Amino acid sequence: MSMKKASMELSVNFLVVIIISLILLGIGIFLVNKFLILSTKLPSAVSEQQKTMLRQALSEGALVAAYPSILTVSRGSSADFGIGINNELDQRNTFSIYLSDQNCNPAMPIEFGKLYLPGPHDIKNNAYDYIPIRINVPKKATKGTCMFMVYVCKTETCDENPTPEVRYGDVQTLQVNVK
């Protein structure tokens, strides 16, 4: 009888290990899928055309520039913008950005998805950095215009309406026209 009992315990232990392994495999697949979806939602870099236009604006003396500043997109799609930062503080510095939706059409109470890397962005003296911003327009959005304000700060974190001592460059306005 003890041989049957030992083989029964071995079978139960084996089943428990298989069930735990399947659960862990499922969790792993779920997490990898979630990370892949997130990585495809935020562009990894600013496009070459955007970099060229931002570099031109920054080389003409702007501390912060946005390109493009106006995009027209369909519902359910996304608008990709680029923000350029020119560090002219005579030292390596850390910058951060904050994106706020200030002036959306009141008939458009739906929240837009704002995807960007707030920072900190470490930029060498007299160097540029380009940060991609993606604004996802919900499928249920109505036709209209939504304005977004981009604040750049000389600190590791930034929030809405930073003080002039903390803010860097001009506030940039991004306009999304929903068609």
C-alpha cells in the first residue's frame, strides 16, 4: 500500500507543478503582450523630417520648439508631434516636460490619450534633444479642435503652469483637429 500511496503523491505533486507552470506561463505571455502593445503606442523616436524642422527652429535661437504644431486626424487614430529642446544653460542639465489639454471643445468630454516621456531628459550643454509625443484620438470623439500645452522645465519633474524660474523656453501649443 505504501507504494501506491507514494505514486499517488508523486502524481498529485506533478499535477500541481504543471498547473503552477501553466499559470506562470500565462502571466508571462500577458505581460509580454502588454509591453509590446505599449511599445507600439509611443513612437520610439522623432522622425527625420521632424528632427530637421526642429533643428532648424532651434538653430535660429528657439530654446524649445514643436513640429508639427497642428495636425488633422481621424477619430480612432493618433497624432505624432516632436518637441525639440536646445540646452543653452552653459552646463549639462536635466529637463522634463508636461503636456496638458487646455482648450478642448466642450462638446468633446472624452479624454484623449497622451503618450510621451516626461523625463528627466539629460541634455549636454549646447546640444539638442528630441522628444516624441503621441496623442490618441478616441473613436467616440466628436469633430472639433483640441489644444494641448507643452511645458518644459529645468528640473527633473514638471507640472501644469510651472513658475517662470522653473520653466524653460516658450510654452508650445499643439493643436489636434478631429475630422
